[in-house]
Amino acid sequence: MKINNFFLKSIPPTLKVLLGAKVPLRVTQYITERCNLDCLYCGRHESGGQELATDEVKSLMSSFRRAGTLFWAFNGGEVLVRDDIGDLVNFAKSLGLFVNISTNGTLLARKYREIRNADLINITLEGPKEIHDEMRSRSYDLMCKGVEALAGNGIRFTFTTQINNRNIDSLGFILDFAERYRTKVVFQPIRIQKEDSEGKSQAFFPTRGKMQQTMDYLLKEKARGRRVASSANFLQQIKASWPAGRPDMSCFAGKLYCSITPEGAVTACCDTLQAARKEGNGRKPKNAVEDFYLLPAFQCSTCYASTPLEANIAMSTCLKSPLAAIRQVESFLPRPFWNARR
């Protein structure tokens, strides 16, 4: 089956959402908060908490698939610390889901065979070795070994870069690194994660002016054909609103997509994970899909995370011009989504 069939299948539920219905087309499951690194700006691994067992995750995926879910993303923490991740990927594929994994890459060389059936793997790349090692527990060499393992075995991957004051002048290196592997980079600005109770990330914020200059640089590089996966509209929204504004558009969190905490609580998006955990007191939900339909309308004070903001941009664009929305989606989805074969 061509992977672009997923795009075709997503059109009917997307139209339903535009008409006011709720369809959980994409689910991001934060499957663990355990991590083998201690990155300087991240507090997620310090949050603790329980995790769903293998059978519970499978039941969750089955329920959401019946409700119309087509895309399932595993996030963390570090996803690959779970011993059952290969089993879960294969089960998701048996349901017909497009499976995405986000990882720091350090365990890929050892575990790539277990997850080779995933449709796409996103690897965090901070910059050159000295910057990556400073920010991510001296993990550059292990990450590179993981990248080589994927590239050498034909497993599809992209890079994700969190723009901060340490790497903001090294984006050219990151684009060159991606070019070496003929893949793309998703860029997003550093933000205060709700799990960062100590506010560690604030020390790594560049100035607003510097971020605006950087967005102009990425827009020019994208226009030149460099491997910038982020859409032009996304980069323009970041230029206009970061670090304290909210993009001027409708939010489809809890309508078209949602997130799930390690304990199984369903919430609107990545920026509401901690609120959902506190509200649920760590309890496992009785009916996760029903919880999705009961999610209230939600508006963040800011919105800079790549996946939800790109989805909101595409949906808002669709309200004005369906053709423009298709071009918007095409501009940031990796090439394998459109033309690779399973």
C-alpha cells in the first residue's frame, strides 16, 4: 500500500471536523517519562508516574483505531527504554496505523531491528558535536551510530531541532547533516514545557530579534530547496508570535488530535499533559475514546510545538482554500509519506 493512501483516508474525517465533529485522527502517546539522558532544558523525565502495561497500550490503540485514528505517535521520555516498543510498533501496524517514533537516537544502534516497521522515526539533533554533547548528556556519538544504523538498513527518519541560544547559529550545520542522509529537519523554537517546574529552559531562550532573524534565514533556505521540513506558514507564525504570543488561528486540539499521558489520561495536546495528570491523580481512564469526545474546547496562551501548530495551520488554511491546505501539508510532511511503499 502506498503511504499516501493515509492522506487520502484522512480527508473524510478532516471534513467532518471542519463541520464541527470530533475525530481523533492523530494520537500522540507519551508512553513513558523515563529517559536515559538528562538534557539541560528538559524536565519531563523528572515527572515520575506510572506507565500503561503492554496489553493496556494495545487496547488503547485498538479503541482509537475503531474511532477513526490513522496516525499514532510514540513519544516520551525516551521511547526506546520500553522493552515492549517493538511489539507495540508491530501491533500498531497490524491495525493499519501510520506509526511515528520520536527518540534521542542513543539506543537506535541496539534496537533498530525492533522498530524497523515504524513508518517514520524522528531523531533529535541539537547541532555540532560540542553543542549536542553540552545539551544532551554527551550523546552525539551514540546518536550518530543510531542514524547510521537506520540509514544502512533503509529505515526512514527525519531530524527535529529545538532552536535555542546554543545552536541558533549552527542551523547551517544541521541542514548539511540532514542533506548527507537526504532527509529533512523539523525546526521548532525552545519553549517552556509544563513539566519544566524549575524553569530550566528559560536560560536557553535567544532574544526575540535573534529568533525573528533565524526564521527569515530558514524561510530563505526553504525557498532555496534546503531540507527544512517546517512549513513556511509555521516559520512565519513563529516569527510573529514567539515567545509570548499565540498564533491567530483556531485550535483543533481535542477535536482532530489529542495526546495521552503515560498513565493513559487523554488530553488535548502536549501542553496540557501535566494538567491532565493532576486532574486524573494518576488514575487510568475507563474509556479513553469517550474521554476524547468529552474534552473541552482549549486555547493555550502560546503555541510553538511543531505538530499541533502545523495541524492548526493546515486546518485553518483549509477553511479558506482546500488546495492551499494540501500545499501546506505537502510542504512539511516528509517525502516518504507521499511516495514510499511498504
